[in-house]
Amino acid sequence: MIYPDLTRRSMLLGTGALILSGCVNSRVSNLPPDVVETAQGRYQGVSLNGVQVFKGMRYGAATGGPLRFMPPRPAESFAGIQDALSWGDSAPQLTSPLLGDMPQSEDCLRINVWTPAADNKRRPVLLWFHGGGWEAGHGSGGIYDGTNMALRGDVVVCTINHRLNVFGYCDLSGILGAEYAQSGNVGYLDLVAAMKWVQENISQFGGDPNNIMIYGQSGGGRKVSVCYAGTEAAGQFQKGVVQSGSHNMVQTAEQSSALTEALLKELSIAPGDALKLKDVPISQLSAAQRKVIGAAGYRFEPNLDGISFTEHPFVPQAPRRTAQVPMMVGHTRTELANQLGRDERVYQMDDAGLRTRIERFFPPEDVDELIGTFRESNPDANPTELYFIMTSWRSYVLNATVMAEKRAELNGSENPTWMYNVTWHSPAENGRRYSQHTIDLPFMFDNVATSQHLTGPPSEETEYMTQAMAGAWLAFSANGNPNHSGIPDWPTYDLANRPVMHFEVPARVVNDPFRAEREFMSRYDVVRATARRGSRN
């Protein structure tokens, strides 16, 4: 649910009964209802639908002007009581469905909190990183609304906005020197700043600062991935969930430098005048970076700066510093039904059309074997479904599998990694999207009622899926193990058995599912910044 933006007056008048029953922060006995004192100052939230909600709080200072491309700085302290009743600004980005009508600015380091009560109870904390790749999106409400999960699991849910695209990942180190050594990774450093804010303040919202689960889907999963590898993120969280976004390799310094050079050229700025980038208007800088990444074939994202990232996250090995930090990693069966399924011609595709389209993703010399392998594993699938399955393997499933494998190689029998696959077939749009990218969100956020475009109307099946998935995410947040009474026993991932939880009705664990597909796909590199088509190992 997206809450209406409320003024202080309308909140006090329109939600009086709820406010009267709200919990007062017990650390400061004279605070008004729904006011919480953070290290920066006091915020006024609101009690709605059984939870206390605080929106748009600052976990970092504004990032514009002289602070553009610089690591985040702590939010400024303030006197009095500030409203936390409206979503904060989203990060600068080009207009898209992922942004909607949300305002954007460089004052975007914002956090939202849903809590059953701002008391002294130490609840698990779920810190969500939004999707949208490295370039778009926001964490404000909608399908990410934390109300139902906060109530279902007695947990504290947080979502954040942070810097994206060129504003978060423009590597100026080679041009401007040591002061800008981390300019290419400040968006990642924003994530770290959010974790530190949570550690410092979440006890005031009834959360446990020593039990933080970071999680995210698509681009959010990529952000969780790099936090397992990043120097500054180590020790800032206790567990993580990578949903349809395993990010195993970051950019090389050469790749990130090439993007910056192309950006300067596009804006007619000489390298010696690179500081002028700080004064380029948001809209102009956003448009320029779109042209640059379109020509380059890859985007502004984390890179090997020698400080935050000294080696790739999960290739050739998983990071040792977080080897024993529990992880759930997974994907859906037909991820790309979301993106590729927007073309109506896909649904009329025959075998010849399948071959033509699939060559955009795989080397032509592999196509016969590819189609034969996947037809044998999916004898009832039509060309459209096969197309979605094969492309999803290339873009998502292979990366997730490699991430789980690398963790198993490092940890052996003591591998705190659980792998899943969402195989539930949605009836929405007459079932033609199968198990598309984002189908996990309504279930693990317990927001089916507001996500019927993905799941179809609420039903016994959607209730089962919610019980299974929300239950697993909540169990994992509490104790680092996703097992609960609503699903069969789910073993950790190992290279001998390769157990994978299939979230369907009923849920089941399958050892090494789709083995032939996995073995075929192992010939390719993981998808990385410059990958346009399947490349051999």
C-alpha cells in the first residue's frame, strides 16, 4: 500500500485513534506519540494499519554540488521534530516506469521504516535494496511496502534510496587523482552508509542492530552481491538474500575509465576540466550518460577501484571475508518473460522464429545443441516458453548457480547457502508470462492483494506461496536459516547433491534440477558488464 502524504495537522486529526494507541519510545518518556529520536534528531511518523511508519528520513547528507561523486557524509543533525510522513526524493535518473511520478534530486539518501512498535524489543531488521539495475528505481512503497511483513513476522522493515547510474558510479580517479579514488563506487558506499545508520538508530524503532538482513531483487540482488565482496560492507550485516540478481563480476578499471572519458567527450569537457561535471545540470548529465552507455554496451556500475573492490566478487572465487555470512540465492524459472514478453510477436513464434531470436543471445554454432538440450528437459514447452527458459539461463540462472557453486567450493560441508527457484506458474495474463522476473516480490513481501497484475487475484495458491516464501524470508531474517514448518526440509547447497527449493504448489526440494541444462550452460562465462551474447569460458 502506498500511504498518502500527510501533513502534521491531517495526521493528528485523521488518525487520532491510532496515534493514541501508538507506542512511545521508552528511552525518552516525554516524546509525543509516533516520535522517535535518532542520533540526528527527532522524527514524527504515523501509526497506520497496525504499524508505525517513518518515511523519507535522511541517512546521509545531500550529495549535490561539491559533494557530487564523493563518498556519502552523515546526515546533518537538526533541532525540533521533523516530519517523516512523505517519501523522500529518489536518486536522479531518466524518467521510466520504475521511477513513476516520484520526485528526484541529489538529496536522495533516504530511509523508510515500518515497525510493529518503536519500543525496546529487539526485532530482526530487514533492509531492502530496490531493483532497477544500477541506474533506476526507488525504495518508496508500492510492492515494497513493509506493513504486512512487519506484522506477519514481528520484524522491522527498512527500504532506502541511494545514488545510481553516473551519479553513483562515475570513476574519476584516473583523471582527478586520490581525492576521487572511490568516485566510481559511491553508490555502493551509500548502501554501507545506510547499514551504519541502521546499526546506530534502529534500536529506537524496536529493531536489533546486531541482526540485520540485507536483501534485494534484480538490481537490488546485485547490490547485495557486491556487499558480500566490498571492503566497507564487511561486518555491517549478518545475512543476505540475492534475488534474481547475482552479480559475480564488477567492471575493470579500464572499462570504468573508458565510460568516464566518453562522458566527458559527450559533454565537450576536456579531461583537465573534469571538475566541471559537478556543475552539469541533472537532466543534462542523465541524458549524456544514456548516450554513452548506449554506445559502449555497458553501464555505470561498481568497479575494481583497489579500495572497495580489489577483486571480482564471486569469480574466480567467493569472498572469504563473508564466507560464513548466511546467504539465500535464487531466481525464477522464466525471468526474461518479463522483459522479452512485452513483444507480442513472441507469442506467435514458431521453431524457425525461435532459432532466429535465440541467436541474439548464443553463438550460432551452439544453437542446435542448445535447443535440443532444453527441449529434452522441457518436452511440453512451446517455442515461446523455451525462448524464455533459455534466455533466462543466460541472463540470470547461470549467474545464480555460479554464485552458489563458488560459495560451496569455499565453504565445503559448512556452507551456509540456500538456493531456490520460483517455478510457480502465474495465471496473470492468461499464464503467458509463466514465472517471470519479479514474481517473487508479491509473495516474500506478502503483498499479493496489491500485485494482482503479477499473480492474478488472491487464491489458495497465492496464499500458499505467501506462506512458503514470506515464511522463509522471515525465518532467515530471524536466525539465518530459511527452514520453517510451511515448507519441506531445505538443505544447504553442496556440489554433490545441489539441492534447490522449488517454490511452487506444493513446494519441493529437487537435487540438481535441470542437470542437462546446467551442464550445457557451464561452457559460458557469467554475464558481466561487457557481455552482449554468450561467450565461452
